[in-house]
Amino acid sequence: MSTRPGSGVSTPGGATHGPPTALIWHLRQWLGGWPPASDLEVVGASQRTDPGWDGQLHPVLGVADPMTGAVLSVPPAAADDVRRLASSGLDPLLEKVPELVGESDRSTYRAVFRWTTDPADLPEPGEWVLADTPGLPAWLRPFGGHVLVAADPDGTHLAGVGVKRHDLAGHELAVVTAPPARGRGLARALVAQAARRLLRTGALPTYMHDPANTASARVAEAAGFQDRGWTAFGLGERPPEPTGDQGTP
């Protein structure tokens, strides 16, 4: 059996099937368990009480594969309460999960979950630089390490890709294009370029987007990230703290 990250599961005849090995490794580390043992498996995972790639806590995370089921990862202290409601199905459960994990002021999100082992053969318009390089947009700085950027000869930033390094096997790509540079195909080219580099390092590139974000879906498809019907879910951002200007007592 193949054990190289990024490869599929090899059969004796050499053919591959199923998700790549690196994806399985990633989901086991990220969620605390994979594959699911049932249509909806609730896992109490210490990862939900440890800081994630951004230094923040992510108390609810999950992934669903239409062929094998879903894993919902929650803090160990909340796992039994969540399991008792799992028979109601994923959608009703996601409505109740924020309260069960002590995050009643937040709501859950659903996202299309993609990965690739074969990025599109596109030009490479970007350069890898440190995230704290002067002149980069502020949104790239939280990623840390190296980020991929495309710029005009005068240094004007056009587009960039940050890498959410969830674990050794799974690295999620995020891309933003400056409004004046949109329509040039920079986003798809940068995403494919970043994916090729990650694969060379042994990591699996993943990509997530809102189901309604058709522009992001087109970028993903063009870069070689197929929609296989997988979804991810978790807690959305906290609402901003009210200020005195908003009439706070």
C-alpha cells in the first residue's frame, strides 16, 4: 500500500482509488478521527481546545463525504451532549451545536471542501515572500511563513495566496485579488502554483469556499480543485463587540 502523502490508496495492480493518503492523515489530525464509523460520527477531540493555525480556538469543525458519512469534531466535554442529538441528522444538529459548546452567540457555516493532487498546468505569476514583508496587504500577515504574491513591476500588489497550515499533511489555500487586477486569471494561476509547491513538500493542498461564492468556485475548478461533493462545516466568526457608539450600556 502506498504511504506517500498526496498519493491515493494503491491496489495490488497499481491503480488508485478513494481519497489520497495525505487527506486521510490530515482529517485524522484536524478533526481527531477519519473515516467516519457511521453516517454522522461525533468525535470529542482535544484539537478543539487547542489553538488552530491562526492562534484562535475552533471549537466545532467537521467534514462530510457523500460516500462514507460525516465527522463532527467538538470539545471532549461537549461530545456526549452532542452525540445525544446526532440521530436528528446533521442540519438540525448544526443548529444546536453552538449552544452545546458554549458559543451560543455564533452560528455554523457550510463550505465546499476541495483538494487536489493534480493542479492545473497554468503560468506561475507569483513569488514566495515572507508574510511580514513590508508593503504586503494586511490580510496576508496572519498566515505567517511564506505567502505567494503577484505584483506589478512597480511593486503594486495584484493578488496573493496565504496558506493555513492546519497540520503537516493538510494546508488550506486562501486567495484574494485586488479589484483592479480581477479578470486576468491571476487567482487561478496563483492557486495552482501554490498547490504544486505544497505537493512537492509532501502536503496536500485543500481549498474551501461558501457554496454561493461562484467566483471562488470557478477559481478552484480552473486551478484543478474538483468539486467531489464534500462539505466542511464549523462556527462562523464571532460578532463584533458592541461599542459605545452602538448604544452599549
